[in-house]
Amino acid sequence: MSAPLLADAAQRLEKAGVDSPRVDAELLLSHVLGVPRSRLFAVSSVHPLAVVALERLVARRARREPLQHIVGRAYFRHVTVPVGPGVFVPRPETELLVDAVLPHLPQDGTAVDLCSGSGALALALADEAPGARVVAVEWEREALAWLRRNTGAAVEVVEADVSDGPVLPELAGRVDVVVCNPPYVPLDSAVAPEVKHDPRAAVFAGPDGLALMPAVIDRAAELLRPGGVLALEHDDTHETAVPGLLRADGRWQDVTEHRDLADRPRYATARRG
């Protein structure tokens, strides 16, 4: 019985312009039934109350409310991150930053996640480098509340504004890796309806999207030890701008631009000189 339900839900979501209508329909039904998505094929019948619940969730998704807000969580690498209004929903492309820095993070090393938001990057690093010390830095009040709830004892949370001078002075010159997914979208950019549910301050960064980049680069340079590695996400219009800022700073070596799985410019890496 789940197959017709899924087909109808997917059709409605496709008409609403949702990018992945079938996947979203399956995830919504999985959420309603409390079973893994991989087990939906084994569901032979769906209670009428569950059908009603699915209808309501599909209607919300058709209005382009983020799927992650509806189910209350986002999946990021091997961790599940609670999310909702007031915090930026982590995107799959950001997972690439973890791959970029893991080889440079010793078992007993230190990682810092600047502009941490939900804590997705910090939690992924703590999960995949279990002996490392991971520190997450956030300033926005609502995001900070989510970060503290999400991380527990796995990550140290520090309330600080990266645009307002040095952070974590006790770690200056001692950090092995820094990751950052800052606000970077230019103000006049067209964005998907789902993005409008993210906090505006977590998305947009001035007319060119680069307003916070110099501060992030400064904080990373202050924190990293010589040879330490930065992975910095950016807008797909920043393919030359962000590497240019890193090179012009004078404290970085091996500045490299990287593309995401859709072949869009997505993040830069650099090694502290």
C-alpha cells in the first residue's frame, strides 16, 4: 500500500518544484511510520491516521518548507544533526570540508569550526577523529542555542564573534585544522525557497558575499600552527576571489580551489605558512 502513497506524494512534490520529490516523499513516509527508509518496501499497509499525517507533511513540503525542518533533523556524513527555525540547515556539499582536513588532523590534535551554526562540521570531525579536541565557535543567539543542544560533551562550544578580533587566544598557533562554512551568498542572489527559512545572517554576506571572509582568514591564521590547514567554503561565484584573498594575505601556502560533486567552485584550502 505504501507504493501508491509514495507515488502520489512524489507527484505532488514534483509539481511544487521540489528537487528530489521521490526521495523526499520516502523520507516523509519513513518519518511518519518510524521505520528506516530502506524498509519501506516491506510495509504492506499504512494506517489511515498515518495517511493523514503524511498528507499534512507533504503539504508543508510542497510549500517549500525544508524537509529537515519537517522531520527535525539533517543527516551529515555519519551524524544526525537536529535542526529547525533559527539555525542554518547543513548541506551535503559542506561534507567535503571534512574530507579536506581529516588527513591533517592527528589523533590527539585540535580542530576549530568557525561560524559553527548547528555544529554539523564539528560533530562530524569529533565522530571521525575521536581522539581529537574539537572546538565550535558561534555568535548568533539562536544558532548558539542549537549548537549547545546538539554537541553535548563531544565538542567544546565557545561564544565568540569572528568579526570582532581574535578568538580562542589560548589556542593561538596551536590548532591543526580550521573549517568554516560562513555566510557567503551575495545580497542580490536568487535563492531557492527553502533557503528563505534559514537565518538571513547565516546566508548573506554583503553585496559580493565576501563581507566575512577577511575576518575568517584572519582568525584561522591566528589559530593555526605552521603547516596547519584551513578549509573554507564559499559561493560558486568566488572561484578566484577567495583564493585571491588567501594569497594576498601573505600568511598562506598551497592555496587550492576545489569543486563540489556538481562541478561548481565550492571551497578553498590553504596551509599556514
